[in-house]
Amino acid sequence: MFRWSFAAFVLAASSSAANADLVIDSALGTTLDVSHSVGSGDFTSYMVIDFSATGGDSVAFSYSWSGPTIATSNDMIEAIVAAGFLSWEYTDYSFGRAVDNFTYGDMTGDESLYWGLSLGDVVDPGVDWVGSPVGVSDNLLSNNSLEGWYNGFNDDFSTIPPALPLVPAPGVMTAMLLVAGQSRRRRASC
């Protein structure tokens, strides 16, 4: 028989809230499925890297920092790389840094397709994407900002937004477990 004690419920609900990710659709209760978080501080930004062009999946990261420091996309990538979660290759030009390739686990991009950076605005539900007008060195992060990388471009050279890895929000998962427990309890007492 499946039972939740009040203490177990409070523990599950509080730990879920502590690990809450970026809400993409509050009505459906979906959040960005963040695989790895790095840094600490008052501000958090999110990055999605989509390896689907080379047969892989999308993976999401979060990066936290403290103000008044201004953080860039480059800072976020460097922190994720330094933590050992991601590898990247890049070229430094006089106008800034360009991403040549990303590797995550056994997923790697194709340098010949190039990587495009899109900036996302969560509109709940969903995300509005635009191509970044600047590169990783000049793109300034803000609290809850979202950026996405896709390996390739459209025929008109516009960026392709990444697919988002999504999961039910932690509170939704807790509610689903409670409903499942109540359903099992009713069946057991019949």
C-alpha cells in the first residue's frame, strides 16, 4: 500500500521548491529540465544546447552569479566547462569569440554546420525566440534569461531555435504522486 505521511509530503514539497527550474508553461506545469547547475548568487540564467542536427538530444544548464557583476554568455559557458559538464571549441576574432563546436557526453556537433545563438523570452506558455545580434562575448545575461544553441541555420541563414528539454513542474509531480497514492489506497480498501 502506498502512503504519504504529512512529514514525507512536506519534505517532498520543500525539496521540489528548492530545485525549481524555469517555468515554461504554468498551466501545464512544465519547466525546463536543467541537467546541471553551476555557480551561486542572486541571479540565474539558462542555456539549452540542441544536438538534434547530429542525432543527439537537447540539454539544459543553469548558471548563477551575484551582482553587481555583469555576466555574459561566455562567462556562463566557461563556468559550465570548468565544472566538467561541457566541452567547447571556439575561435577568438578581433570582434569577439565565436563558438566552433560543443560536446556533451557522447553528443557532439558538426563544426561545418556552425552554431547559432538564439535568445529566448519566456511568455508562459512557451518561449519567443530571436537570433542574437551579438556573440558570446557581448551577450549580457540577466536574471532568468534563456539562450539556446542549435547546430545549423535555416536556408536564409536565420537561427533555428533549440528544442527545449521539459519536465512536469516539481509541484505537479508531487500532486501526481499524491493522487496515485489516494487511488491505490481506495483500491486496497475495497
